[in-house]
Amino acid sequence: VKHLLQHVANRFCVDLSAIFAYGCSNGGMFVHHLARRLPEHFRAVAADCGGKPHQGYERNFTRSGPPVSMLLLQGLSDQTIPRHRPRSTSWWDGYIYASDAAVVEAYKDYNRCPNDSPRTLEPPRKVDSQALSCMEYGYDCLGGTTVAECLFEGGHDLILGLGANSIMDGPELSWYFFCKQMARDGLICALPQGSESPGADLRIIIPSVLAVLALIILPLSLLLCSPRCSRLLGRDGHGCMEVAGPPS
């Protein structure tokens, strides 16, 4: 992935210190791995479909690496990657994942978040399906990073509800979270049409697709959008992973 990012940066205007990763299920596990191994490139990650590291691996961060913001989206009835290890059930497949609380605490400690109690994280006004509830567990952390979790009524899937603007709420919420990280640095973020801007200093830009290149890495495919934004898409057995970079 590091070589792939450099390959893209050599050809397009991409800030390699401000890349964002989104993944569902195994893709969610993968973006946590990217945050732990390449924190100098990934400013924030969002793990959907309850994607979490296996128990015991949630704290394997790069020593003295830069902080990374994290958003976890967890279905309350997820029976594939549940919030925590089930005590007694017939549906558990035996894989032991870190609990959502353990993942949140790991990022809080890594980012040196000073707060003791969480606070409500308000999603965009038009992201309102599936009884979505978000909390910011880490804030005022190093580099302005944040650690957040959103719970929703659902299982092992994206937040498929369309809310009030006909945009799928899970990916929109993740993209909004990334835009908030960019807004702190005064950067411009590309938002989907009809989405609410997280700051007055952001402009809504509808990216136009310029090219699609197929690459065999895990496998990964590269989607190039507007000159100010590039994304990497990767697919696993359950969902996909997305990486996005703001303008340099």
C-alpha cells in the first residue's frame, strides 16, 4: 500500500500526509491495520460493519507515530463482528475480535486524548436513519484528532438507510467525519450533492471521474476523481475499503 500511495503521488497532486481510509467488515479490519502501520500517511480511518482488529492486536500502533482519528460504525445486532465477545450463543463462529470499547480506548491512548467522559457527536442533519447514535469518546487529542463510535439498529452491514437526502447514510457519515478532520486544517473537501458541509470554510465539489485503473493488490482498484481528490478502493469478502486524499 505504501508503494501504491507513492506511485499515485508521483503522478497526481496528492498529499501523502493526509490520506483517509474507509472499510467495511474485513475492510474495516484492514483500515485499522493501515492506521497502526502507516500513521504518517493516514490522517483518519472509518471502520464500518463493525470492523475491528482481533483481540490482542488493537494496540499494535507504530511507536511514536503521528496521531490518527478513528470512527467506528457498529450494528447493535451484528452477529459476525459483534460489539463484544458473546457469553453464550448458538450463532457465534468463534472468531474473537477486540470489543468496540477496547478499540476506542486503544486509539484514545495512542492519540493521548485528555478527556475522561465522552460527548455527543452530532451527525449531519440529513443522516438520520436506523436510530443512529454517535459519541465522541476522544477529543482535544494530539493534532486535533478525535475518536468516535456510531451505533445503529442493524446487523453486519453498512448503514443502508438513505436518510433525508437519498444518500446512503453509512458512507456519507464516514465522509463527513473525514471532512471535519480536513476542516480543522482549512482544507477543501469534496462532499456528495445534498450533503451538509461540516464547516463554513468548506466548499461542496462534485467530483468528476477521470479514470479507473485496475490493480491486483489484495485486490485493490484505483479510482481517480477530481484533480483535488483521489480515492483507492479495495474489496474484501464482505465489503470494500476506500482511501481518499484531500488537496495538497
